[in-house]
Amino acid sequence: MTDDQEFDTIRLESPADYLAEIRLDRPDSLNTVNEQMLEDLDEAIDLLEANEGVDTDVRAILIRGEGEKAFSAGADVQSSGAMSNREGVEHSRKGQRVFGKLRESDLPVVAAIQGYALGGGLELSMCADLRVASADSEYGLPEHNLGLLPGWGGTQRLQRLIGESAAKQVVFTADRFDPERMHELGFLCEVYDDEEFDERAVEFAASIAGGPPIAQRYTKRAMREGWDSMDAGLEIEATAFGHLLDTDDLAAGVTAFVTDQEPEFEGE
């Protein structure tokens, strides 16, 4: 392991055992995503995948924004407007790829959303496996109001999370939505009072990080592949089920269940 890595636009920290936190750290601009942040996220995700960058064994990732005003208010619109057509295509592809690394990661990813999650910020949160939010959070894809469309995966990922009709409402109206509505749509797992948000978000993510890492890794792979092909997902599920029968984690889980204790998984 290494000391916490330093970046220009994000911070890597470890708020709990086995949990790495990516903190979007541009609070003066509502944690908007610029080119440097994409570069930093790209590198940081690779580090955590390699179990580096923070002083804990990484079993899960928590991603959140610095400050109480925004998870992320989106992309840097001014820089996007100055791009040529070709540059715009590459910028879109880069954001899709970098954000998508969270979805492709074998590590469970939790997004903790406080304040604004707009545009590219909302698209980033779509790539988490689980999302929790504060009661003051606010959601939207305003790109149609600018004559654009969500270009970092929003047209594809949101409809897979909340359904085609609801996703089209979010995109075409460019309206803002409250956490209660996003919870109803299944986008959010939990909504916490503002005063307890920090503590509860870390507790939630830490509970995921404390789970059986081998089983979680295979589960995420099976669900990811099954998104596009149920047959592929079922095959991974069956293979993983057999493999897990030979792990020490299974023995630990069974023992804890029989003795009515909390299991301690070692990832072996």
C-alpha cells in the first residue's frame, strides 16, 4: 500500500476499513468536471483497482463531492462550447470511458450525493453500483436546454437504471428532480437527512466494503455481463457459485450464521 495519492482535482482518502473514497475536489466550481478531473479520475480508478493509492486494502469505492452544495454540477460548459466537432466526439468518448471504468471495476462502487447532481455529475453517479443521497440533493440533465444531449453515457445508462420512459422524461424536459422522485424510480437506494448524511453515507459504503470480496467481485461480473446477455451472466453465476464453495469466506460466513455473529471476510 501507499500513502494517500495527491491529485489536482480530486482527493483519495480512506474513511473506513477496506473503503477508498474518491472526493471530487473543486468546490468553488461546484465540483464541475473538467479535462484535468477526467485525467485524475482515470488514474485514481486504476490505482484503486491495483489496491494502491490509500492506506487500506481496497474492497469498495465511495465517490462524493467536496462541500455541501454539489456532488457535481456537471461538465465545464464553456470549455465544451469551444471544441471543434472532432474534439467534441473525442471528449464524449473520453468521459464515457473514464466514467465507465467504475461500472467495469470489480470493486463495488457507492455514490454519495449531496446537493446538485446535474449533467455530467449525474452521468458519473450512474456508473456507481449503488447511490445514496441527502434530502437536499437535486438531479437533472440540462443538456437539452443548451441544445446538447448527455454525452458521457446518459442516453444509454439512465434508461437501463430507471426505464426508458422515465429516462426520456429526465432528458427531454431537462427538469430538476428531487431525491424522493429519484428514490421512487429506483435510482437511489437511501435518502438521509442532511444532518446525518456524512455519517450515514460512510456507514452504508463501509457495510458494502465489509462484505465478502470474492463473492462481490463475481456478483458484479455476473450482473454486468447479464445486462447485455442473460446467458453470459448465468454462466458466470454458475461458475462463480462453484468456485465460492472452496473459499474460506464461505466457512466464515456459515460459522458466523450458526453462532449468530457478524462474519469477518478475509477474501480467501
